[in-house]
Amino acid sequence: MPVLLLAPGGCATVAAVHPVVASDLGAPSRTSTLEASLSQRGVVTFERIVFARWTAGRGAFIDRNDSRTAGVPKGMEEAVIYAYVIDHPRFGRYLIDSGVSQDLEPRLNPLMRRALHDLNIRIERTTAEWLQGGATPRAVFLTHLHFDHVGGLLDVPDDTSVYVGRGDVEERSWTYRLIGRPADIALDGKGPLHEWAFTPDPDGAFAGIIDVFGDGSVWALSLPGHSPGSTGYLINAVDGPKLVVGDAVSTRLGWEQAMPQPLPASARADAEASADRLRRFSAAHPQVEVFLGHQSRTDQTD
């Protein structure tokens, strides 16, 4: 969630103290190999699901202290909590991000609950309700560990593996000292987090790339900045390639007008580099459909 979990300052504490192990999935690759896979016939089915919505001022999504945002009028933005279902014909069902759970809010501290109330979060369905309609995912691939991407983990069976980018657990903010660690609450009872084993992309187009299943069907992309381990996922779906970018770019203002996010100074360079890499990749491959963290690229509402 923008701002709420990313404010800078002293007395910082970590995002989570949950145990971490190295990923047992995937192998490092490179952009040129990923690009070659785009010409292959897609085998994975892909679905985006809307779980909840909230409303906040634009300052929650763009850095009002940056001169580049001066021309953006004040106003409100509606944001959506999405998750994405991928079904692989050989390896089964996986979930990208986790939706929402009704059980999370009562476990949060009063300050965090007040913040959620101020955002006017409207749940349209819970992860528990979604799970009643089909197969349980074999694993959850997180874009990052922030509250609005991990909340649905409470509804996911405890033996479901959870994957995350390297460094997200160690993200430090004074805000966690105030609101607690929502990620730890969502991960309660789960096994260790599996960290993607990114290595530098030899082609330099991304910070790192992993071929998740070894067949070019699903790729994890290292996109540090919004959080240290922010991860995107490219899916070669049966109806064309899809790119889920998480909060590396969360809104249309960020994508179309390259507006910077409100982030600690130490994260800004990485965040802008990751967003620029995504835009360049999209421009070079217009057949790839891009899914932003909290808004559709094309529709005013979903």
C-alpha cells in the first residue's frame, strides 16, 4: 500500500521476522531468452480477480514533494486489490498475490485498523470465498510483502508455499514500529518464505530474471524500488503474454506520465529504474498486456 508502509525515518524495524529459505523453483535466465519465449504458443491460462477497492488522495500514489508532480491536480484515486490466477497444464494452479481476508483486520493493531478505515476499503470477495469455487493453488507468488498484497494469505492453507523477492523481509521502516508487521500476521502458521534466487540479467534489461518452471511459460522479474524485493511476473498465456508489475508501477499516473512514487530517498533511484525498464520493455513488445499494481491501464473503473 503506498505511503502507509514506506515512510522513511529512524527507529526503523523490519517488515517481517518470518523465516526465509532459498527458492526451490526456477533458474536464473536473461532478457533475450524471455523475449524469444514470446513467440512461442502460450500454454498457461490467466485470470485477474478483483478482491477489494479503496480510495485515497493522489498524494498516496505520487510524490507531492517532487517538482514533476506539480501539474497533477489534487483529487482522489480509486485503487483496486487484485490477485491473478495462473493454471499451468503440467504444474497446476498458482496465485500471484493473495487477495484479502476478513480475518486480517481484527488482528491488526488500532493504528493500522484506523488507517484501513480512512482508506474506505470495500471488500468485494475474500480469498476464502474465491477458494470455494475451485482448486487450491499450489503456491502463492507475491509481488511484495506489503499489507494489501499479503492479506489474503490468512485464507490460504498453511501448507501452501509462498514465494517473494530477495530482501523484502529485511525492508526497514519506522512505520512498522507503529503499525506492527502485517506480513507476519498474514504469514502466521505458514512455512518459510521462499526467496527467488535472482542473479544479474546478463542483458541488463532487468535487475534479474528467473524462468520459474523451466519451460518459458512463467517468468519472475526483479523490480527493486517500491520494496527491496519487488517482483513482476510475465506469463505466456494462451490468449497472449501478460505482465503483472505489482507496485513497481501501481497507477496510470505512474505508467502513462512517469510520476514518481512517494518513497524513501534511498529507494527512489531503484524504483525509477525499474519503472523505466518496464516501460521500455512494453514499448518494445506491444503485444504484452500490462497489469498495474492497483489500476487498469485502460479503464477508469474495473
